[in-house]
Amino acid sequence: MSSLLRISHLNKSFYKNEVLADFNMDLPEGKILGLLGPNGSGKTTLLKLIAGLLKPTSGEIYIDDCQPSYITKGYVSFLPDCDFLFEDCKIDRMADYYADFFADFDRRKFYEFMRFMDVESHQKIKALSKGNKEKLNLSFVLSRKARLYLLDEPLGGVDPVARDKIINAIIKNYMEKSAMIISTHLVDYIEPVLDEVAFLHHGTIALAGNAEDLRAERGKSIDEIYREVYRND
Amino acid sequence: MAYAFDERVPIYLQIIDEIKRQLVTNKLKGGDKMPSVRELSEGMEVNPNTVQRAYQELERLGITYTQRGMGTFVTQDEGIIISIKEEMAMDAVRQFAESMQSLGMSPQDTIKCLEDYFEKGAAQ
């Protein structure tokens, strides 16, 4: 199995505030990694660095042997934790725009996702409820035939029915030739979907491993292990 | 609908248990074709690699076999199905015996309770 993502000795500081410190990670293709940790542990910063939206202070990131750049943006699909679509735009028009930007955007797949998610596409984005907006965002991101998917808090502020749909969409989209990182602090919902987990603590990995092996070793769920790791914070 | 897992136990072991249960209750029969890894993972809302791991283990145990290009099938070996049933029955007995023991019941009391239970059940 070859590594799709390699991160070595990554540091990121905002002025004196050190967010990531000597961070290392290897992610092979075919894996879904859960990036777990409370607010402020560095999850979003890490994803933005991989997506190429931030520059490392030092250290290296390689995605398919290429450092984050306009090239990797062609095969890394990023779901930010904030709104990133034009609010005044109709969904169909936004799909045209997305297709212009990303050569790997599959419009047929996008409309399949929209049907699956029960979102009507002849409306403006700002008319959508929070849950439907989240489903729409995810549909855009998963409809790219990318090598690496980065999902920052895909379940935040979404009701349980929508959560089920989103989790189902993530599983449907699983591909052996790509990998996915999902950041969240809602561990119990996403747990059965994850291969690997990494617990982030003050910018370094406090604990990482295969989710099934961790369950077997400790006789605990990932959610319970999460509570243990961060209890003293 | 997602399957309700106990997430303190590795999920692939629970998938194996569920398939064994379907076998002894005849929901799955010898020679039946198993769902594909992708179908089962979507149905159970579980990572496909986890389902793959369960399938590998089932094959290692001789419960299923793979036919190239055709898929995975349930064994037609009756002996294996009978031994799974015995094994699951022993597990149930062990759990029962342990919970009776924790109530301070002696083996004799336990057997007596069980006999009473079945007699009452038969009377109803």
C-alpha cells in the first residue's frame, strides 16, 4: 500500500501562537481517517495546510509526491467548516461554476447525491436550511473524483436524520484509490465509518491507530477513549 | 437503517456474529450468495475495510468461500453450521450461568429454577 499523504516535521505558528508542533502523519490510499480533538487542537489548521490554503512555518507535506499547490488542488477536495458557496446563486448555476473550476467534478454524480439527500436544485443557496446547506456542501465536495477528501466537521449543526444521510453518502463514496480525512468532535456518530483515528492535542498527536485495534486493546469505544484522552483538559 | 453496534467491541467481530446468527436461524442458508462488501457496508453504515476484514475471517473459519468472479458464498458443510450453533448455545449458557452465580445461586438451585421456568412455560 502506498502512502497518499505524507506529513513530516510540520510546524505552523501564527505569530507566537504555535498551533502545530513537529507533526507527522502517513495516510495510505483506501483509508478513512478520523481527526479527533476538541476546539483549538489544530484540526482545521492541519486541513487547511494540506488543502494548500495555508503555508507551513516549516516541515513538509506531500500528497501523491507533490507539495500543496495549484496541482494538488486539482485532486484534493476540501470541505471547509464555513460556507464557501455563493449564497445568491442558484444550485444549478453553482454546479456550472464548480464544473468550470474542477476538471474532476462529476455533474451526474452531484445530481445523484442531491436526489439522495432530498435537496431540490432549482433554488437559491441562501434559501436552504442549515442542514440542507451542509448536505449541499458535502454533495459538491464528494462529487469530485479526487484522490484525497478533507472534510472539516461535516456533521456540525445537523439533525440526526441528516447526519445519517451524510454518513451514508460518505460510505457510498468510498473508493479504494483515494483517502479521506474527517475532522470532528462528534465521535460517536462517525465511529463505524473510520479505519484509523488520530487524537490531536495541542498541535501534536496524543494517540493514533487503527480504530478496531484500539477497541480490541482497550475494550472501549473510540468515543470513550476520546473522553479519556481529553479528560484533564 | 444503520445496525446498532456495541462500539466497545471491534465491529468486524460483531459483523461475524451477526452472520453466524443468520446462519443458525436459517436466514442465510448453505450455498447462498453473500452480499458484496460494498452492499453490506452501505446497509450497515460501516467502513468497507471493516466488512472486508469480517469476510476474510469468515473465509478463514470455513464459513464462507469465494468463487472467482462470482462472489462470496455460504458453505454447504452442515457440520460447520451445527458446530456454530453449539458454540453459540454454549455462549448463551455461560452468560446465564454467570449471572445466576452472581445472584448467589448454586448449580443445583440454577437447574431447579430452569426446570420451574420450563414447567410454567409449558402450563401457559
